Amino acid sequence: MALGAAAAHSGSCLGGLVVTKPGHADEKALAAAGIRCLFGAHPLPDASSLEAGEQLIAALSDIPSGATVIVLLSGGASSLIEAPIRGIDLTELRRINAWLLGSGLAIEQINLVRKSISRIKGGGLLDVIPERSLRALAISDVPGNVAGVIGSGPLTPEPDLAVRVMKLPLPDWLLERVRQGLAERGEMSVRGPEIELIADLETAIDAIAEHARRSGLSVHLHPEPIQGQAATRGRELARTLIDSEPGLHIWGGETTVELPHRPGRGGRNQHLALAAAIELAGHPDALMLGAGTDGTDGPTEDAGALVDGWTLERAADAGFEPESCLAGADSGSLLEASGDLIRTGPTGTNVMDLILGLKL
């Protein structure tokens, strides 16, 4: 996004700052465009995320008069950049985010909590941007492409934040932090800029469908966003695939996983794929892929997994039992043993998750 913006404004770009995950940026190309690059942490923030937050605030405060500010926003910003309210240190911030990510709450609910304890989320970043011309463009990784949910809406004030977040089923210790944050943030009456959407899940699905048709495959689109518990949806989609017509079936969305106390290795796509593999067992004519479009699934370097009718047989040969792995949120260990993990490396985008089913 940053390189594209710099190219579009060749000769007039005064510089910039990019914050992303380690390994997800072309630092030399960015430096040639006069853009600094910092690295935060994802999915759990760390000290680098806090440093990135302070660096971002400082950079915005130093913008020359008369300059136009271009803000490029994508999913992952909630963890990569943070400036928490007073009283929340890094240990507490990671505790909060770890609980949220394992709670089974939907992403829009998770981000309500993140906004309430942050100085820069939920429109908070507007307080540190000088009176300058501002343009904001985003790649959406959230259901419905709601601007205030992408990256926890740093440029999108949420006037009813207190009402919405206090309705969530949160533990007492977290409610106390939320109340503290809401009191420090106060009411936000300022309006944010229009967020221009430049890519979303539909963009990716359309590209996949076009490529599949050119390859001679029949394409079956399933437009309803995939949400809810990953294991439940994985089983459902696998059964749909088994009973379907031949061709490529395309779903997209973002599921959730409620983690046990000591989860194993994996992410929501691996969890969904393993649940699908249980249903696909004994069906040699069906395969299913679940993958994150950014090339990472949860706290792993794997994008997801491609399972088939023999996945469980290969896993059993390696001594793995699928239901136990699902219960322990350890799908990644089984899928590594079965040879089904997919590793793409950084893709340069993030538009939620894709589930592809191939019926032969």
C-alpha cells in the first residue's frame, strides 16, 4: 500500500512511516521512497508495538504545514501499533489481548474493548494529527467492511462506545480496565474522515473465481460470510462439499476459536481445516483449504491447511487423534504430522480468510 501510494505521488511524497510485521515489508524499496519502516507484533502486542505507537504519534505531530496526510490502514493494526491508557503496562496489555483472542468473541466485539483502553484507537489518532488535509484508504479484513472495526478504527470515533462495550460478557477485572479507559478517553464529538475502501474479501474471491474459470473449473460461490465457531463451520462446510456438484466452491469470512487454558499449536484456519478433515475422511473426491490471506494463521507462520479424505489416516499413522487435538486447540501439530499445513510467506495483503473446497 505504501509503495503504491508513493509511486502515485512520485516527486511530491515528503516521506512517511510504515508499521508492519517482521518480514512483511520491502525495507529497501520503502527507504528509496523516503519511508521509514518499523515492526510491531501480531497477534499479541509487545514492546515494539508500544514503540511504534509513540513513533507514529511523534511523526504525525511533526507533519509540515500545507502537507496532505495519507493514512493507509489494514487489518493487524490493532496489535502492531498501540498507545494504551495510563495504568496499563505491557504485561497487562498482553493479558487483555490474550484473553480477548481466546474468548470466542467476534472481531468487532474484541475491537470495542481494544478501543476503550487505547489513546489512539476508536478515533483517538485524530487528536494527534494537526489541522491538515487528510485522506484515508483501507484494505478491509472485517465482516461488512465496517470502517470503525478495521484496525480498531484509529480515525473513526465511536460515540456510543461506552454503551456497546459495557454490554459485552467480560470478566470483572477487564470491566474495571474498560471503565478506567472510558473515563480517560471521555466523549468524542469530532467526526473522522471518509475511509476509502480499496480492497476487501470480495476482491480476492472474484480473482480466485476468474482464475478458476480460466482453468476450466466450474465455480460455485457462497456469498454468505463464514462466521462463528471454527470447528462447527468446518464440519458444516465439509458436509456441504461432500453433497455438492463437482467444481471449486469458494467461501470467505472469519471464524472464532474459544481456547483452552493451555492451547497447542494452530490458528482458526487450521482448526477449521481439521474439523473439516474429520467429515471428509473416506471421501477421496473432496479437498478443502482454509487459509489466512495475509499468509499467517493465528500465532503461527503457517497460512492454514489443505485437507483431504486421507488426512486422518496420515495423522493416525503419526500417533495423533483428531478430536483430542481439536479440544486442545492443537490442530497445527496434527496437520504438520499429516503433511497438510500450507506456508505461503507474507502475501502483502489481508482480507480475512478464504475457504476453498474442490469436489472432483
